[in-house]
Amino acid sequence: MENTLQKGKVEKFLQLNKSYINGQWVDGDGNETVTILNPYNNKTLTEVQIASKQQVEEAYIYAQDAHLEWGENAALRKDVFQKAAKFFENNKEEILHLLAIETGSAPFKA
């Protein structure tokens, strides 16, 4: 049975159903929406609006530029990885719970 408190905390991650383009979360402009289901019970977890072809091309160009900066800046890489580690540590329970419902598995297996 799903814990209501956990569900509330996990919902913040399920709202991240946008495309990350040039440092911003944006809605997809494509013509298609994909429904993400819990494979265990087929309940809808979230819906994602697919990015348009133009958005994908823009994301690719911005990613190429970011890749150059990333490769040339060790301090930036260190900062990003430290922030990511802190984020995962601070949200460990919610992330494990989300992985469990996303895969239809038990939380202890995540």
C-alpha cells in the first residue's frame, strides 16, 4: 500500500515531464503525448508532451555548445557532481520509491 506522505513527495518528481533545453524546462511542442504507466498496476504516473522536431534540433545545438564548456571546465564538473550527490542524498527515499513504482517493483529492490 502506498504511503500518502511518500506519494506527495514523489509527485514533485512526476511533474518533471518537460524537455530540458538550453538550461530551461519547457513544454514539448510536438503533436504527441506519451503516458507513463506503472507496469505493476497500469496506473498512470504522468503524461509527457513530446518535443517537436525543432525543439530536438535546438536541444542538440545547445547540447553541443554545453559539451564544449563542460569539457574545458573541471571546476564546473566538480560543482555539478557535488550538487547532484547532495540532491540524491537529500531525496534518496523519494527517488527509490519513484524507481520502484516506475518499474513496478518493490521499494527494497530499487
